Amino acid sequence: MSSKLEMGLDTFGDVTYGTHNKALPHHEVLRNIVKEAVLADQLGLNFFGVGEHHREDFAVSAPEVVLAAIAAQTKNIHLGSAVTVLSSDDPIRVYQRFSTLDALSNGRAEVILGRGSFVESFPLFGFDLEQYEELFEEKLDLYAQVLKESPIHWEGKLRSPINGLKVYPPTENGHLKTWMGVGGTPQSVVRAAHYGFPMMLAIIGGDPKGFKPFVQAYHKALAHFNQKTQPVGVHSPGYVGETDEIAKETIWPHYQAMSNRIGKDRGWPPITKAQFEHMAGPDGSLFVGSPQTVAKKIATVVKDLGLSRFDLKYSLGTLPHENLMSCIELYGKKVAPLVHDMLT
């Protein structure tokens, strides 16, 4: 764990409710995300991540464009994806978009690469889901070559080879920070270590302490591949309210609707209030409650897993923009200082 923990926020750009419990149009949600990021920057938070989806209940399909708009209105906060679905994208274009963002933001761009838990992008962009693993492996290998910012000599099976070409624009400092998003499979952990990428664990279910073996395996694999030590981060959903009860009562109907909507697509049974309460408890993956409760839970996970960054995924289904802004303010003004005090 670094001496100074970074604390960030992630949003998937969920379509939120406005007045009269009606969904806002996508364009209004997008503009609200920029306002949320500006507030995060004003509060001194370290990172703001924007996810990528291609379905009706999420507004963001082009995160880099949203991040560029945020970059123009912020000064210090680092900006990145959460995550970039590399399997259905072009590694060279991913690099170009983020190196451009890096220039526009004065070196604040980061990339979190992943396979994504939603697969709508595959048929949309003409990719075969049966090649799910092969696509990611090959594109990740090409991206790692592009990241070196030197002439590329590369050959794969799914696209034509590249012989001596360079990719522009290069970054100003010669390096684009790239994390590997890991959902908790040993193969993903080893893959992150193989390329020497920092690892961002997505803890969206189960006891966070249960992810300690993955962190241990990651450090062991880094040593095996002769890679230098890299930071480990965690991305988890949550919400900060004035009290535990207010926080849980605020998000429950929205979290329930979101879970059941996605669960219906994946064959999951409806979520129960008891399950939600357990997830929001000390051993669950939801970081929900008062500033003191959330800070204590974050500090515990940081110590247990040896983290360098914690990102709260604060967007929770249709939860309104006003609630999201309140959560961000409490997270920045109260939770972050409390966590740093607890760790000190």
C-alpha cells in the first residue's frame, strides 16, 4: 500500500430519474455526469472513472468524449475509463483516444482495460462472442506493444500484421497509465501481472476479504514475470448518506430495480431486502452508510488487501442526480479525510 491512498469515483452513466420518477433523457444524464466530475475535482478527489455501455439504461457509450468535456472544466483530478471493453474495440484507437485525452488534460488520463460484464458491444460492432477470450488476449497483446510508443512489429491471428508503424499522438511524458480490470479470476490476475499492469479489482459481490488470495497471487506472479511492484486498487459500489438508515433507504428501491433488471437478463432470482442488508453490512461488497460507516469499511479493505486506490462506484441505477451530488460531497468532505486519518 502506498503512503497516500488515492480515492476516486466511478460512474457507469446510469440513466437516472428526474422529477415524478421519470427517466431523464440521455443528453441530460451526460451533462449531469460532467457536473458530478467537476464537484469531485473541487473536493480534491484523485480519480473520476466513466464506464462504457451500449444499452438503453446507460447514457455513456463514448467515455473518452465525456472525459474530454470533464478535462476542460477540471484542474487536478485524474480521468479514466471504468472499464474500456478492449475485446470489442481497436487497441490502437483506444490508445489514440486516451493519449489525446492525456494531452488535453495535461497528463491526467488513465485507462482501465477489461473484458466487460455486458456483451451488447459484440454484436453491435460485429464481433463473434465465441471468440470472447481470443479477442481479448490478442488485442491486449497489441495494446501492450502500442503502449511502448515505438515502431510496432506485431502479428496476430484476427487482424493483419503491423510492420514498423508508429501510433500518434504520443503522450507528453512517454507513458499512458494503464490498469487491468479484474473481476476475480486467476487467469485475469496472472494476465495483469504478465504485462506489468496495475490491477483494479472489481468487488461487486461477496466478502472483500475473500479477494486477498488474488492480491497475493498477483504479487507472486509479478515476481515470476520479473515485473516491478505495481499498485492494486478496488472498485466497489456504494452510497454515502447522513446516516446508515438514510443511505440504505435512499438507494434500496433504485438498487433493487437495477439488480432485478440486469438479473432478469442473466437468469438471476430477484434480490431480497435481506440480501441487500447483508451486502451493505461489514462483510458485504456494498459500501453504504454514514460517512463514518463507509470510511471504516474502506479503511478495513485497504488494510486487508494492501490497496493504493479505492474507487466508489457511486451511480446506482435510477438514483437521481441530486442524490449522487450529495453522495459525492459527503465522500469528498467527510469519508476521504476519515479514511486517511484511520490509515494514519
